[in-house]
Amino acid sequence: MARLPEMIISGREIGNQTIGHNVALFNLNTEPEKIVTGYVGTSRSKILQPSHLGLNGTVIGAGNSYSEISYGLILQAEILRLRFPNLNTLYVESSLLLRRPSQLIIEPDHLKYMPLLQSLRGLCADSEVRGCAEIFASTDKLLDRHSFSWKPALNQYRGQLRLSTLFTQRQGEIRTADDPMLRGLNTLGERKDDLPILTAREKQIPEVKIDNIKVQRLRDIPSSEPWDGMFEMFARWGQLHNINIVYFQPPVRADLYSFQKQFGLNKHVADLKRLSAKYQVPFIDLDKPEVGLIQDWTLFSDEDHMGTCRGSALLMLALEQGHEDFRNEHILEPLIQRAKLDQKLDASATCNGH
């Protein structure tokens, strides 16, 4: 892992926050012992700025997780654990789009993460975790047959391998630690720029339709069951390392939510509730109408990112409230009310004057 910041990257890796980028970023944090809380997730978690709410000792270990190797989200968490020795709570984004089939997903630029992936195989030591055995069986075959030489085993990789990946030119290569993208983040993983307070009506993107790329991704999810067991692996990872796991499902705009309901949301939520009960892990579900967030398009910067000051702040306050309800009353599925969140946010004056 220590070598990742020095590794050369090119093509799609430049400008995208990968596992290696987070290693490079958190190596710059000079007070790792003060970090006790972390978030991992997709770009929907990258927008969070806990320090703006006075939530100290917190890091954002998110990234472009849709493009990562199998169990990439757990690898992001493992990086936080190894870098921050006092980490005791981890908020795990549990979005529907993170569901993947029970097969190894890997591309040539993922090979450097194979040792880290292999370190997770102990979490798959029995048959309880559905989907994980197939993935680690594939990693064994890949290592045994080709010793990281990926070209003879193209059938092991995703069908959507791009030609641009296969014929990457050496021009434009840089060290991971030198990626200009990192200059926009502080050593807590937060964006340095300020988010707009809200999204005005005239700046809102139009209602999404069936041809939207995120809707297209959703369509494959029901047919990929049984999934890879990542969220159950996370619960076991937390138990193994004495780290409190909190599942959270961020809201999407109501138009995208209607497509989620068509393409597997109910089964996804049912599985998270099963894991919550089995492992006694709280599940904070904000992606439902009764919470009062999905209907308010002004909170969103697009169909599924709460890229506004009020949106991201309400999301973090909801997670804090849900976790507090779990700690104090052991409520596994906390009921979050928008009105109370608004009161807290207004009292904090966090988004005033942006």
C-alpha cells in the first residue's frame, strides 16, 4: 500500500479519485491519531464536508467507486483503518447502484490493488456470505495462471473493457501523488470549495428519462442477483476490527427514485434490513418519500448528488441523528424527520452567507 502514491497512472485514473489517490492524500494528514470517524462511498459521499458542521476528527474516504475493483469500497475502508489507528466509526454508503454481480470485476489498472483485495478473503471463510466465494476463486485463478499478466486472460475481465484502456499511450503519465485533482481536497478528504446554498429552479437539470445513464445502470441490477455480498463483508470487517459500521442510503431526486423502485430498490433495502438485524448494524435509509428529502429538488445538484450546502448538511445531520438514536436506544432503523433536521441546520447557521 505504501507504494501506491508513487505508482504511475494514466488515462481514466487521472482526475478520478481512486484508492491510490486516497492513500496519497491521507499520507499528508499530520494528525492521524485524531481521526475517529470516517465515511466511505461514491461521488455522492465525496461532497460531504463534516468540518463545516463542527464534526471534528472525521475523514471522507470516498471516491469513484463505480469504477473500482470488486469490493473497492471495503478497500477504501481498509485504507482508513491502516492510516488512522483510532478510527472507531465508519459510515458506509449503501446505494442501490453499488450492487454488483457475484463475479470478479477487474481491469488492468486495478491489478495494483490485488494484494489489498486478497487480504479480505478471511471475511469469506464460510458460506454465509453469498457471492464472495466466486470472487476469491477468480482471484486465485488469475494469480496462479498469469501472475498479474492480464492480457492472456481477457475473458476474466469485464465485457465493457474499453479500447482506450487496451492501447494506453505513455504520454500523459504522472505519479498518483502528483494528480492535480488532489489539490482540490484537504487532508480530511473534503472538497476545499464551497457548495451553493441551494439549486435554483432555472439551474436544475431536467427530469430524468429511461435513457439516462444512471437509469441504464439500474436496469442491470435485478438480473445480477445474487449480488457480491459486499455489505455483509463490511459488517464482518467491522466486527473483526472493532469498528462500528453504519449503513446509510443517501436520497436521490424523486424522478430517479421512481426508476429505482422499478429496478430492485425494494430487494436492496430488504437485504440491508436483513444484515442490519443479523449483525446489529444500524441502517439509516434516507431514500424514501417519508423522510422529506427526495421531493425537494433544490437540495440536489443533479439527479442523485446533494451537491448543495443545505443538501449535504442535512444528509450529515440525518446520519448523526440516526447514529445517536442507535447508540442511545439501539434503534436499528432510525426514523428521520426533515423538520427536525432543518431546525438543527438553521440553528447552526452553517449555510448562511455562502
